[in-house]
Amino acid sequence: MLHDRVLVRSDDAAGDRKSTGGILIPATAQVGRRLSWARVVAVGQNVRTVEVGDRVLYDPEDRAEVEVRATAYVLLRERDIHAVAAERLGESGEATGLYL
């Protein structure tokens, strides 16, 4: 990985979704602009706020898709990440919780 790039694997499938009430929403249903969650697989040497294993929130319209060994990944710039959800360990070994 080079510079400020982040390689992620999308958490959600491109298929059907289920609402919190249990209603199945088909993949063809048009919804407003949605952000997606993904898990970080690799980071470039100039990435400062994201580590491998973190979950990040990004806009699926601002992405570049790449396929490596039949697995689909998304290549992002660090500045295109809207939020990070990660469990960080403090110096005392206790989890500091999630941060967004």
C-alpha cells in the first residue's frame, strides 16, 4: 500500500437488506445516499488514524474497487473515511471503547 491509501473489505453484501423491524428490503429498492461500513485490511505508510482490523464508514460512491485473488476490495484515501469504529487498548490494558 502506498501513501495515504486504505484497503478495505465491505461488511455488507450487495444483496437484500433487513430493516430493524424485520422487513426484507430488496437490493433493487432505491434509497437515498447511504454510507457503508467496511473492515480495514491494509494501510499505506502515511495513514495515521486507521489501523488494520478497524471498521470504517465510507461513501460507496467515492471508491475504487479492486479484485485480488477473487476477493473484492475497496481502495480509499484516508480523507474519504467518515468515521472509525475501533476498540483501542490503553496503556493499562483496558479497552477505551469505540470512537467515531
